[in-house]
Amino acid sequence: MKKFAFILVATVFTSMSVLMAQPGGGQRMTVEQRVDNVIKEAKSLKLDAVKTDSVKAIFTEFYQTQQTQMEAIRNSGQRPDFETMRANNEKLSGERDNRLKAVLTADEWKQWEKKVAPSLNQRPGGGRPGGPGGPGGNF
């Protein structure tokens, strides 16, 4: 009985350790947190206050729309169609980028593409190899 109790406690402790080691604790970032990250990345461009506010508004709308679509998919109870999700996200991203191009100068846009855009496409924790669609994934 003591051996069983020890194994149970060790298993619980190990499980807790693994869960706590996960980046972000498995919680999704809020729209505001995501927008703040964009603004933090965009500081290297040294945009004026008006442009910074415009970028903030563009990304707030983008992330809110994205969040609304994802919630609808999750609440539908059906298996998500990843190709449709990808197409919708590409459309949203294209619209967002067109709005950004209207706010930024040509030089600022080039700097955005070089410095800011790559950091926005990174997944927290470096992604998840072996997940759906990733290396070793089964999709």
C-alpha cells in the first residue's frame, strides 16, 4: 500500500511539473496582450503616435475578428476544416496588410516586413513539431 501511495504521489508531482513547464501555462493570450506584443515589436520602427494608434486599431480589429472566427469554429462542435481556416486567415492577413500599407510609408512598410512581420508569425514556445500540419504531423 505504501508503494502504491508513493507511485501515486510521484505521478501527480511529475504531471504537475510537466504542466507548469509549458509556455504560457496553456492559456491563450487576450486580444490586448497580442496587440501589445505587436506594438512592442513595432517600436523599432519609431512610428509617431498617430501611426502607432492606427497600427494598434488595425491589429485590435484583426485579432478580434480572428478570435470571433475561432470561437465560432470551437463552438460548432464539428471538426474544423483547416484549409478553410487557412484561407480565411490569409484573407484577413491580406486585408490587415493593405490597411497597414495605407498607414505606413514605403520605407516603414519595408522595415515592417523585415523586422516586425517575421516575429508575428512565430508561435509561442517555438511551435509544436509533430502537431497537426507540422513536421511529423499526420495531416
